[in-house]
Amino acid sequence: MWGERTGDGRYALLYNPNTDTCHRWPLAAATGENGIEYDGMLCVHGEVPPQRFWGFWRDMGPSYVRGLEGGAVSPDGALYVTYSVNKEDIWVSRVPVPLTGIVGEHGRDDFDRLTPRTWIPGWNAYSGKWTEVSLERVHVPGETDFQAIRLRDRDPWDYAKAVRVFPESERVRLRAGVQPRQNYFGRLEIDLEDGRGVCVFRVIFDSDRTLKLKHGNAFSVYGTYGSDLNDLIIEADCAARTVTFRRGEEKAETWKFFNSARTVERLVFRTGRKRRSPTLEDDREFQPPEDLPGADEPLKQESVWYIRSFESEGLEA
């Protein structure tokens, strides 16, 4: 457990809100005015990648959290904490101050106006050494240079993830410009989620050059893709539990949600399949004494994806 005063004069308490110390996730932050009473719990680190190496007492999840000592304040005023994940890798999280889980207004991101390799307002990133998320200026032969969020993945067991939070909406129109650097390797999943992280609709850039949709109780192949820009438009209606999707000027089609959600508020870009484990039922103490194959070496081939634009617009219910 770690507590400190934040740059806005409030207090933050970071810990694992779980009574089972063998399953140490998520890393959460609660906030308060006086350092004694806390509420407004938010998730700081919810990802739990597979343990790469076997051993005893290998509790999973982020733990041993520490922040800045002695009332120190970071130069940019953000909250910085470091911790171990799975008792293997050491991570650092930067949490903007004031701590909030709410975005108040719809809008359009203009990446070209931002300084490269800086924090991007409204976005959350899960970025490792072999799964990097960054804001970069990109040169593509035959095109004008552009600035974009770049997702790179050469990790055999983990993925990169960028999340855009928008105002909680019953009906919303989202537009995202996505440009792959390859279509024969890697996988990009784009999830429309509610505030609990429940996905209702998924767009998949698959490694077989096809653009797929997960909806209702099925997958559909929407079309093929190359290394050019894909202009994706998603309109969600939570009351009707439907999504209307199109790419650029192609014909729009309407699909059913594959989960129920009263509202939606996140678009998640992830360079791999959504994790289904571990769960609180997993017993890590009695796993076979084996390391994951290739866990200590990056992949020789790297997949790269650019998010060139994003905008959201609320629709009347």
C-alpha cells in the first residue's frame, strides 16, 4: 500500500483491493481530501500478463507499489508510481492529476499539434519495452509526413494497448483513422467498451489480410486491408444494442452487440487477442515447473500500427 499527497493538494492511496494476496490485481487508486477518508476508486494498472518464469510464491499482478518520497512533487505535477508485475518486470505508471475517470466533452484529437513523444490528453497507454505505445512523426514514402500514436509489438506473450476514453454515452458516433504497416503479420483489435471494460463490438485487423467484425454471436469478414489509411466510423445505440459500421465510403452495415451495456465510453486499440486469464480461480502454486517458451527473447518480426486520428460525437437518444 502506498499513499501520498498529490499536486492538487488532495491525497491518493494506491493498493490492491483484493482480500486474496495470491491474486494481486488490479492496482487501484482511491482519492480523498484529508488523507484519512478515501473514495472514488479508479484502476491504475489492470493488465496481468502471463508469468514468464516458474517459481514458488509467484503471486500474480502489480504489487510492491512505491511513489515519490517525502512530499516530493514531479516536474509535470503528475503522480508517478513504480511496482512489480508478477514479481518479474518493473513498471512505472504516470497518473495525471487531478485523478479522474471521466471525460466531460466529445471532440477531435489533433495529433499534429502535439509535441512528439509526450503524453496525449484523453488517452491511456499500456506500453512495455517490447510493446511500445508512443506519439511519433511518421514518414511513409509517397505521402506527406504525419504524426500518430504508434503501437509496436514484438513481445511473444504480451501486447501494446492504447485506450481513448470519451464521455459516457447511450448513443455515439466514433471515427478513427488506422494505418497498418503490414497485413501479413500481427493483429490489431479495436474494442468498443463500457466503463466496466465489457466489450460490445470488435473490429479486427487480422494477420490474413482481412478486416473482421465480432458482433452478435458471430464473426464476419468485412473486407481486406493493406498498408493504406483505414477511416473507421462506428455508431453505437445502447438502447437498441446495435452498431452501425463502415470504412470510408463503403456501405454501412448494422450489427447487434455481443454483450449488453447501458452506455459506452471507451475505444480500445490492442495489438493482440483480449486476455481471458488469469482469473481469481487460478492456483499458481501448483502449476508445472516450466517457463514460457521464448519468454526472454523478443520476436524477430515486429507489427506496427498507427492511430492517425480520433473523434467522438454524441447523438440524440
